[in-house]
Amino acid sequence: MPTISNPHDPYSGYNFWVEWDGIVHAGFQECTGLTATRNTGTYREGTDKSLGQRKIPGMNEYGNITLRRGITDNQEMWEWHKKLQNGETDRRNLSIILADDKGEEKIRWNLEQCWPTTWTAPDFNATSDETAIETLELVHEGITVG
């Protein structure tokens, strides 16, 4: 069995923050949907003697990002969504940053041309002691890792 000379523990999924316009917007409970897919197409030439089709790269597709946080009197998520409801274009470049247990940045996913597609108010239940959570769903046009 080989000896691993420099083992590293994987990073925890709870040490992250979200940044846009150069400002860290901390306090998000959850961030999901960070996906990138390259669709495929099929192709076959009429003179191709093989019995199958060839797979060719198609268009890139990116999943919607969902951010959840405990609602406060900070209305920035609602205001961003409201701008688009009013017909104002407000696309932002956004970063999701993963930190190690010491709080040092380790991986940054940069999302291009983000804008909110859905804002969801918290659910309310008088018999519950859960935190009221607001949700913002974002669309974007590309991911780079830095």
C-alpha cells in the first residue's frame, strides 16, 4: 500500500460565505445548486460504417443557486429581487467562498452575471421554535474556480 506523504482532511461544508460587489454577505445558513453541466448531442455521418452514433459536446448549462438565511431587518436580498420585478437590470458577479477550519479562504467559485429569479419569505408556525428563513434563488451564466 502506498504511503501518503501529505494527507489533508476534506473541508467542512459549513465554513462558507457569499460575496458580491466586493462585500461579504455573511450569515447564510445554506447554499445549494452549484452545478455545471456540459450537454451532449449525437451525430452520425451517412458514410460512417459504425453501428452507433458519436457523442459531441453541446451547450453548457448551470444550475440555479439557492441561498437561505435567517431573516432580519436587512432587506438587501428583497431589494435586489424587487429591482428586477420593477424591470431594472441588476446582474452581479458573485463568489461563493469555502474556508478551512481556521477561517482561511481555500476555494472560490465565481459566478458570472447573477440575478435573482425567486425570493421566498419564511414559513410561519406559532407552535414552532425554528428560525424564520428567507430564500433567494439566483440564475447565472457561468462558473470559474479560483
